[in-house]
Amino acid sequence: SKTAYVRTKPHLNIGTMGHVDHGKTTLTAAITKVLAERGTGTFVPFDRIDRAPEEAARGITINIAHVEYETDTRHYAHVDMPGHADYIKNMVTGAAQLDGAILVVSALDGIMPQTAEHVLLARQVGVDHIVVALNKADGTQDEELIDLVELEVRDLLTAQGYPGDAVPVVRVSGLRALAGDPRWTASIEALLDAVDTYVPMPERYLDAPFLLPVENVLTITGRGTVVTGAVERGTLRLGDRVSVLGADIETVVTGLETFGKPMAEAQAGDNVAVLLRGVPRDAVRRGHVVAAPGSVVPARRFSARVYLLSGREGGRTTPVASGYRPQFYIRTADVVGDVDLGEAGAARPGDTVAMRVELGREVPLEPGLGFAIREGGRTVGAGTVTDVHN
Ligand code: GDP
Ligand code: MG
């Protein structure tokens, strides 16, 4: 039988971001190597991270690599992505749900366009804590040059609303650490310490009623229907009653697993598989929500603040007007919606606007909930629900 999952440390989701070739993947591999040597992780070589599997997150294909490791105090799931477009898609749809990010900046090149864009996106989607890895610090003896790059990065962060003076900036070399050079191995340890201490434990609403957006549905022969996804809030135990919103079903949890291991209790932030008693496979779909009975009310109408991606960010090149009918990606659901821009009547790519939306069907909604807007196969906006109208 399988070993049970033992929760010994709090869990956080982090990821690398930054300009192409500044060393994100090398640094990710180096982190796993340093922690493997400490005995709290498994080394994942560069090639296994860079050839990331394609994931269909909210109906969009994203290349994303997940690695898992522990420091002395925490368990981390860390994501790394190969291309700039993967970052845009991942961050605006919130696929990675980052609690914090490691901004990788080459000390030899300084800020580049994608550095600035990723910081902007991080701000837009609510990643409140960034730690900076000034990478490739092995490549120059000129400390003053690195000082200048550090200053430049702090200014960029401040300009985007981060506490640029307080953000930890650590000079590292992923490449030399990967080669086992003790000086640079120590730099990776220092970076991890900065992440451990600077990125706070997110409030995971452990006491709130349970909610799980369904990402996938599978059948286990002889056992029944299993739904998978990341727990948004609350806790779940075997035997708990739950509602499946969208399917209009109330049932009981008869099995619970994480990373293939049985668990006694699932908590907000966990990636889980939930076995549901007596539910036919066809009844449940991606986009449905499993929740504590009576805890959420589905609705069709809401108000929102939305950032329309500029053409340069992969968004539209032409304005939108009231009557616009794009797809709304809300949690894992994909629903068409009618947009009303009110007095303004129209908005341009690059603008942040207020809108009212009427969805084609009901989904659980609440103020503060993030979503993406898609059109013709690409993401054109990212928003937050401000009010729900019944
Ligand atoms: P990514 O596109 O940000 O994931 O960057 P990669 O990790 O693929 O690295 C891009 C290039 O920079 C590769 O040739 C790496 O070997 C090199 N590189 C990465 N980290 C370092 C470092 O710390 N020092 C030096 N000198 N080169 C590095
Ligand atoms: Mg890479």
C-alpha cells in the first residue's frame, strides 16, 4: 500500500521569472541540487526542467515545469517556464497561484524588456513578494557594475509599487552552483534563506468553508469518480459532505490523495485528488466547483476591474466596446460573457477599466476573485470581481 502524505512543513508556491537567457532554468536546477545535497529534495537536471510538459491550464496550453523541494522550514512547489508567452498566459490566468516569485536578472545584462513585463504582470495579478536573484555574478569582477544593476532593479520594483529598498537582492551564480563551486553553492543557500524569511505564509483561509475548482475528472475502475485540482480554501476530510456546483449534486468524500499519497486532511493550497461517492463520471466536468454545502451561491452578473493586455503583451490591437462577448476564464470554468463598459463605452488595449459582465451561465462568484478574458485562442485581459449582482 502507498505511504501516506505527512504534512511536516507549511507549503508555498513559488516560481522563477525574468528575461529569457538570464538563467531561470539553470537557477531552478541549481536550487534542487543544493537541496538534494542537504537531503531535502531531489536533483532535477536542467534538461528535465527545460523540456517542460505542456499543460492545458484553463484551456490554454502552457509549457510549465513543476519541481518540489523543502528548505528547513518549508515545502515548496516551484514553477519554471521556457518562454515569455508562457509567463504571460500563466500569470494572467493565475495558473501557478504564486505566493512569491524569484526575479532572475543577469548581473551582466541588467533589466531587459521581459524583466519589466514580468514585474508588471506580477503586480497586476497580486504577487506581493519578490526576491531578486542577481544571477551570473560569477561573470564579472566589477562589483560596481553589479551595484548599478542592483540599483536599477530596485528602482524598477519601486516604480511598480513594490518596496524596492526592502526587497532582498542576492548575488548568485546558478551555473557555478550547479558545478559544485562552494562559494556559489553558498549563494544559493542565501537566496533560499531570503525566500524563506521574506515571502510570508499566505493566508490560506483554512477556517473558511471548503472550495475546490475542478481541473480534471477521472474514473478509477471499481472505485468511482475522482476530481482533481488545487484547494482554494478550507479543509476537507474523509466522510465530509460536499456539493458539486454546476452538476447539482451533493455527495460524500470517500478518498483523498496528494502527489499519489493518501492523506487524512486536505488544506487550502494542496493539490488533491478527491474520490466522490456514487457520482457518474459524465456528471462532473472541469469548471465545476466542489464546495461545502450551502457555502457559495452561483451568479451570472458581476462588476469587475480589468486590465486589457496591450498588443505588445499579446493582447488586442484594437479597442473594445460595450457589447463585446469574449470568453471568461473563472477559476477552471470557461464561460462566454457580455461586457458593458458603462459611461466610458469603449476601452483600449493597455487600459485598466471598470466593467459589468453578464455570463452565459451561473458560476460561483465573489468579490476579489481573479479571472482571465480570452478571445480567439489568446488572453486579452486579466481582472478581479469587485461586486456580484443577483
Ligand atoms: P533562462 O532562459 O532564463 O531559463 O536561462 P537558462 O537557464 O537557459 O540560461 C541561459 C544561458 O545562461 C545558458 O547558456 C546558461 O549556461 C547561462 N547561465 C545561466 N546561469 C548562469 C550563471 O550563473 N553564470 C553564467 N556565467 N552563465 C549562466
Ligand atoms: Mg528557461
